[in-house]
Amino acid sequence: MSDAIKHECGIALVRLLKPLEYYKEKYGTSFYGIQKMYLMMEKQHNRGQDGAGLASIKMDMQPGERYMSRVRSNQQQPIQDIFSQINTRINDILKERPELQDDVEAQKKDLPYLGELYLGHLRYGTFGKNSIESVHPFLRQNNWMHRNLIVAGNFNMTNVNELFDNLVRLGQHPKEKADTITVMERIGHFLDDEVAKLYKKLKREGYSKREASPLIAEQLNISKILKRAAKNWDGGYAMAGLIGHGDAFVLRDPAGIRPAYYYKDDEVVVVASERPVIQTVFNVDFEKVKELSPGHAIIVKKDGTTKEKEILKPLERKACSFERIYFSRGSDKEIYHERKKLGRLLFPQILQEIDEDLSNTVFSYIPNTAETSFFGMVKEAQRHLNDLKKEQILALGDNITPESLNDILQLRPRIEKIAIKDAKLRTFIADDNSRDDLVAHVYDITYGSVKKSDNLVIIDDSIVRGTTLKKSILRILDRLHPKKIVVVSSAPQIRYPDCYGIDMARLEDLVAFRAALELHKDAGTYAVVEDIYQRCLSQVDYTDVDVVNVVKDLYEPFTDEQISAKIADLLAPEDLNAELSIIYQTVDKLHDACPKNLGDWYFTGDYPTPGGNRVVNRAFINFFEGNKERAY
Ligand SMILES: O=P(O)(O)OC[C@H]1O[C@H](OP(=O)(O)OP(=O)(O)O)[C@H](O)[C@@H]1O
């Protein structure tokens, strides 16, 4: 599997429950659905910037009339690109045929993309080629309406090879080994099977082929299809699909690794990867947007009946904590508080690192995601200073004077905007090849904000490969000549690869892993590396449930602090003048801050699905053998 595409990361689904005339009447436009899709996708651009795609379905069309459309783009600004393609096509037709302007029925017939059901996708494709073929949604077409399948997902499977072999065993001949194709073909296979069974049943009941078609669509049991299709999936996913006649579904993985939220009223059913997107676009309160339960699917039948159904037995909930720390937009009510708390909880470690010298310390953050945890960190600094002030004021007793009081009250945390990000891009989700150069040039600095006697505390949400620090931030901070730079990470040390959708694939890319290797070299215990390799090899033929993550043993002898100190050594440019230290969040405090998202495999090595242990050991084998392939 050398060039498969991974990390498909944002979905949006809209089902309009009323006829298009209703929206024209109420909202002044029959393009209501398209407009909402644009907003839903735009507001999730944090989840993927390499590609975007949209598919639409018109319901109840006559034979010979087009009812499915799809548009995809892998251009620079893919969301804008697909919607400008849609607008151009629609406007061109409207210009030629102005009589369509107010005739919704004719519009639906003759304008592309104008339908009742929409599925959008944003692609975060950090691996493999960014060709248009890798952009979702994917189509599996057929002349029977109810056999058409459109799939888009935020997912990553750890057992693609096994799933592929299963398809071959079914007699299929898949054109690619990529998990998207594998997953779609699997759903497609059971869709076909279900359709065939229904047809047989209806035939027995005396229906003709033509009469059977709408009845098949009506009786199609989506949850049964999903149960059979997803039985052997091992991974993290929010898998969305549309069926040609108008059924729709979104299925979430049983450990709840990938996120999915939905909202329903009498006009729409909406599903998205992030809650605030739905809140803003449909103007609804936090409480009205539901989280899709792990192992469940939301299924919207063509007649509008909407149900959340258990498809797979839920596993222990391990929702991805990196969603909360970095990946999601921080505008969600809960995520906003969680990020602030992450910053707050780091303050005691920071205070120690700066010898409690708050007068000579400037606080700042690396834009953009860390801004919220910065607020939390500063609020805690304020609270700490208030306690100090209280003590000092009380200690003054009768000697209190306006001047002495003033001196005390003047104490406050010094905060500055130090680092500036020139581009709106998220570098982490930029594709591997261009990232280093991007990181090196994307940040700039505010001069004149730090004195030579100052500590500079700068918080970032995560230090993964350390590229942002090494290639850019540390050098530019050093130009301000602080005495000491303290980099604070609101995430714990990332020690293990992710295999469920966030791009942390190669062990040797992770700076914590490189630090552990160096510590073993220093301690004369590097032989453990070969030993771990041998133990990884010895498990290659085990079934997934029996595999143990032996890479944990690499970190076992060292404390978090030792690893952090070594990371600082590795990341400090040789000519750095300031003293450098790095502080990471602890895993316990992360859980305290984000209690609903306890998925922490990249920090702890505790994978929520059996496939994870195989992946981490494979990643170690790849590292040891100098094999640049990804482990899943
Ligand atoms: O250690 P590294 O491998 O360099 O990765 C971590 C960095 O990448 C992310 O920035 P990004 O530019 O993606 O996004 P942001 O502006 O939203 O923080 C993140 O916020 C860290 O700064």
C-alpha cells in the first residue's frame, strides 16, 4: 500500500424535508439547500484544505431526467472552486432561460444541483497524490435508482488489507486498494444484495419489475446493509452515504473516535463533523444539536423518517482528544472551555519554570489554535497574582499607603502578541511535501515587546514533529533576545502514530520518539531498539486482538520531564541564544480538561481498536528497516 490516500476529514449532509417551493416561499430562494451547504463547508475548512466535493440528489424525477450531480475540486481554494462551478452552471442556464427564474418545478427539472439531498466533503489529504480521483464524494453508479451509492467519509481504517481481501473473497475485483474504494464497495455489495433479496420477495408477492422499484426503495433496510458492511471495519469513521432514490445515512465508529453531530426539525435534517457549524448555519442552540452515538447511524429515509439506530455494539468511548486540542474549530461551547482549561492547568508547571518571576515574564501564543489555551493560561496567572496581591496587602496592615497599594496593584501578567501568522492556512494539514517550506515562512514576529531580562512563555496547542518550532518559531523568538524561552504545549507528548484520521503516521517523524531514541543512546541502552523490533516482528502473524503495543517499552525507562528536556535539545537551533525549556501537558490533566474525549492513543499508546496495536508495531518495523511507507 504505497500510495493510498488517507485522512478524509470533514462532512456535511443536508436533507430538505419540504418541497423546494416551501423554501422559495419562506426564505426567498429554492437554492436554500445549496446555500446552506456552502456555509456548512466553509465553516469546516479547518478540517481539510486539499479538496472539496459535493453531491446532490433530486427526488422523484422521471426516467430520462438527471437526478444525481457531483462536483469536486482539488484546486487551491477548493470550496470556493466547487461553488463557483455550481453557480456558473446555474447562472448560465438561467441567463439563457430567464423564464425559469420563478418556476421552481422547472428549475428542479433543468438546473443541476438543485435537489433535496446534499452531501459535502472536505479533504485533508496529507498522504499520497492529491489527484481529483481522491476527492470525495465517491460514486457507484447503476441504472437502478436504488442501487446508486454516493459515499463520503471522515475516516481511516487500520485493516484495509483485510477488507480488500474480503472483497476479493466475495468475487469482486476492486480497482484500487484505497480504503475509500474498499469501504464503498463493501456497502455497495450489501446494498446490491439487499436489493436483490427485496426484489425476489416482491416478485413472489406478484409485483412486476417496474412496480417493484419504488417498493424496494421504500423497504430498503439501510441499517441492515450498514450492519453487514461495517462488521469488520477497524478504525475511526463518520461515514456518510446517499442512495440514488433519496435515502441517506451517517455511521459513526463504535469507539466514537471520529465526531458527528446532527440536528432535525420539520424543515431539515443536518449532519456535520462539528456542532457549532450546525448552530451557526441553522441558527439553533447548543442543546438542540445532538451528538451521534458511537456505533450508531442516523438514517434518513426518502420519506423523511429519521432515526438514530445502533449498528455496531459501542466499544468503550474513546473520542479523539486531538479534535478538542487542535483539529476542531474552537467555537464550540465545550471545546472553548476545554481549551481554556488546558491552558489553566499548565500554569503551575510554568510558574516553576520561570522561578515565579512574573514581573520579568511575557506570555504569548503561537497562532492560531493555541489562542484559546493562552486565555486560560493568562487567567490563571491573573488569579495567582490576585492571591499574591491579597497577601501583600494584608501584610501591609496599618502601613498601607496609596503608593504601596499602587505598587502592589500594578502587578499583572504581561501579555503580548508576539508571533504573527501571515497565511490563513493550517500548516499541519498541508500535505507533507510542501509543509516544511510553508512552516519556515508563514510566521513573523512583533519587535519591541520583550526585554533582555525577560522570560518569554509561548503556548502552542501541540508539538508533534517539532517542525513549527525548529524551522520557524524558535529562531524568530530568539531575535527578540529574551533570557529564556519556555514553550508550552497544551497537548501531552505525541509518542505514537495515529491511525484513525489525524496525520501522525511515521514514528520517526515524532519528536518525542526521536527524543526517546537519543535518551537510550545517552544511557547506553540503545540495544532495546533492536529488541523491540524483534518483538514487533514476532507478532506480525498474530491476529489483531492478540497483538501488544511493544513500542511502549521504548519510553518506559524515562520520565516525562526527561523526554521534554531532550526534545528541547533536539529542537533548539545551534545558534539559539536564549535558554530553552519545553513544558508538556500531562495526560491526566488532559483528561481533566476534556472529560468526554478520552481517546489518547497518540499520547499513551492505548489504542481503542485492536488494529491500532498492529499499526504501531508496523510503524516501528518500518522505522527500524528504514522503510518510508506508512503503517496502515
Ligand atoms: O510540531 P509540528 O509538527 O510542527 O505540528 C504542530 C503545529 O501544527 C499546528 O499548526 P497549524 O499551522 O496547522 O494550525 P493553527 O494555525 O490552527 O494552529 C499546531 O497548531 C502546531 O503549531
